[in-house]
Amino acid sequence: MTVSRGLYTIVNVHHDASTWQDLTQANANYTAIEQQFYQLWYQIGTKLGCKSQLLAFEPINEPTGSTQQQFDELNKLNALFVKAIDDAGGFNKDRVVTLVGPGEDSVKTSTSFVAPANISNPWAIQFHYYSPCKSIPSQKICSSLTITDDFIFGAWGKTIWGSAADKAALEADFAEIRNNFTNIPLVIGEWSASQTVPSDATPRWKYVDFLIQTARKYDIGTFVWDNGDDMLNRATNVWRDQVAEDILISGSKGTANTLPDSQEDGNALTQFSYAYLYHKAGTPVVDQSNSYLLNGNTIKDLKGPTGATLKKGTDYTISGANITFKASLLSKYTSATTTPGSKANFTITFSKGASVTANLVQWDTSVLASNSSSASAAAASGGDLHIPVTYKGINRVAAVKATLPDGTCLFDTWTVYLPAIQQCRSVSCFASCHEVSGLEDLNWNPG
């Protein structure tokens, strides 16, 4: 169906790397793995051999490997994959294939990948980019804290990204793999800054923009990972974050995007983000100013929630990279007594690149129905520890500080070695474990 609609498609073997094809399992029978791998791809090649050039093949998703013996075996499997599809006939000898290294990790691939001898297929190397990551078996989350592990996967309360060090680390990864494979096409088969992981919009927009611009700089093609729970709401066919989508498309063309400013210091004790305008319930509405990273652009105009163009000088003013939203504008949507929640989105358009939004939020202090829980209650709910909190603002949590009565961390006591704003903090887990999340420091002490 996909190729019949003119879409480029990559077919791979997915998840088998954790079962029968796991090269790291004790007493792995490489001969048996090779035979099964060849036969599997011979069958796939036979079935799909006459499909158009829009169809490409990838041998296996994120294969295992951490020793030289395992690296050598994976290189052999890449060669068997190419032989199998070529033996299957059809158009397969001319089909594009993307070959892989251990874990599809850029660093391991750079140091271990060896291309099949005498390969005639047009080919590329595929890798995935969620930054270097090591799994904690009991929690199934990253333990390496370099670059984006805790940011991309929403672990341990990190909602800040975009510092010079953050950018340098990402670029170093792309530069390393490109410098190791100077004349070979490179493809990032998966990357993401998911909108469903609790985080602030601004650092996520910064990450999307910098990654796609850096990939373009190093001539690396990209595929965003989206299983329906990330970028596109497949029930409604609407992007969960249209701004992120627009930044991605614009950046992929090399256009400089303007981005709201935000906190970039990972050691800071406070956080700010100019993707929002916050008004606290019970207080008067006042002018609010947001700052933007123009990146050579100029501010063109602002539009209100209905799409109507706002009046410069009346609804807002501009001073350099700063926009001041006037109280007379904001008071149309919020007041001291307005019910908390998201109240309006203002769209800022620039001389080029993606437009961005400023979300006006009425907020008040969240309320806990209880400040205690028990192990038996957690067991009854399947092992998750639920916090009975009513949010008064955006129900899109960043992090919650969860401590035991003696002040120690409820989970992961090693987080005391992280920056202060992350200590004892957890977010909604993407893989397993604890459903602990919150927009503010609740300092919740379970019994």
C-alpha cells in the first residue's frame, strides 16, 4: 500500500534482536542464527522482489553487540542479508539497502562497521539517535547522562536543553560518524523529541531545530520516530505540536528558525520559557515580555487565537528581540477570577522560518487530595504509585520532587548527584516503573 501511494518505505526485521537473533545471549549459536537470518531474508526478498525502487530493506532493528566477536558476527549478518535478497531475485540486486552497526548506535557503528565485500546494491549506513544510552534493567531507562538521555526520554526531571555544551555534544556525535564514513550515505532511521514526554515546549523546539540543521550540515538523512504516541495524533490526523513540525520542515531546508528563549543552564535553580505567558489566579493582569532568539530574522507580525492580526502598539510592542504583550490584550482572555487552564495561543510570524506560539496560561497552586500512600495501594494498582493531585493550569507535568519522610529520595537516590533542580525528581516513565509526575515541587511524602 505504501509504495502504491508513492511513499518511500524501508522494511526491516524488528525486535528479533532481543530474541532468537540476540548475539549477546549466553552460548549463542551463531551458525543457527545465520541460517535462520538468511532464510528469513530470502523469503522476504522473494515476496517483495518485484516491488518498485521506492522500497528499501534494512537487515534488523538495533542488533545487539558489545564485543569484537559480536561485532564481527553482525558484519557477517549484514553480508548474509545482502546475499539472501540478491539470491531471491527480482529487482533486489538494484534495491537500496541500509546496513547497521551494533545497537544502531553512532559511536559503536563508527568503530566496528565493516561493509560486505563486493556489495553491488546501492547502500547506506543507518543509525538511530537518542544519544548514548545504557539501560538500567530494573527500570528500562537510560543511565548515561550525556547529552539528551534524561531530556529526550523524560527521565529524572530534566526539562532544559540548548546550552553550548548540549549542542557541541550532539554535533560531535554527527561529526564522528560522518568523518568515519566520508563517502557513504548516512541515515538516522529513528530520532525523536516526543510531545507526549512531559517537557517544556521551548527546549524541545530548540532540540528539533538544532538536530535537523546539524544533520543537514553533515549530509545525513533523517526519519522521525513516531509510533502514534509521539508527533502525529493518528486518531485525528493532527500534529500534536504544529510548531515542532513546522520547525522540522523549515530546518530540513536549511532555513534559520526563530525560537523562544529559555533556561539553558542545567545547574540553575529556576527555569523559564518564553513559549508561554503565565498569569496567576487572584492577581491583576499586567504586561508580559517574551524574548526570542531571532537567528538573523525579524519579527513580522502577531496573530490572535482566531487568526486575526493583532495591532502593533496597541496589542503588543517590539523592542529588538523582545515582544511585550499588553495587559489590554491579555485581559481579553484571562483575569483574576478566570478558571485555570490554557486560555489562548498567540502566533508570532518572522521574516523567514517557522512561526511559533506563545500559550497564555491561567494557573493556580495544585491541590493534593492526600499526602500519603502505601505499598499495598501501589501493589493493588499494578505497582505504580499514583499521586492524587489536581492540577490548576496545564496538566502537562514537568517533574515532581518525591521524598521519603526522612528526606531521602523516593526513587533513584543517586539523583542527589544531579543538578539541584533534578534531585529526587521523577516524571512519567516511558517504559515501566513509577507514575510520578507533577508540574511543581510538591515535596510529597508517601507513608
